[in-house]
Amino acid sequence: MATLLHSAETGHANTTFGHVVEIASNLLGLWRQRVVTRRELGYLDDRMLQDIGFSRLDAEREMSKPFWRE
């Protein structure tokens, strides 16, 4: 209990919580970006995919990945 009070008094608990919230927010943003970009791959035709160095198969593989996987 004394440790919790000490942490709260010095602000360490708030700093740690804020850091966790920031990390979680960044992770959610990354996951959202993956969802959007993978969906957008589906709108590209073969010529556009070739321009970015992707084949249709590459795009299909990327689009089939879950959002949490790189």
C-alpha cells in the first residue's frame, strides 16, 4: 500500500498509465492503417500493382492477413 501511495504522490503511476495509453493508441492507429491500406490494395488494377512492385498474388496475400500481423 505504501508503494502505491508513494507512486501516486510522485506521479509515477500517472506517467506509467499515460505511457500505456499512448502505446495502446499508437497500436490501434497502426492496426487501423493496416486495415485501410490492405483494403485499398483491392481497388488497384494489375498495372497499378505493378507500379508499386506487387503482383495480384502479392496483393491477395497481403489483403488476407489479419490486421495485427505485419
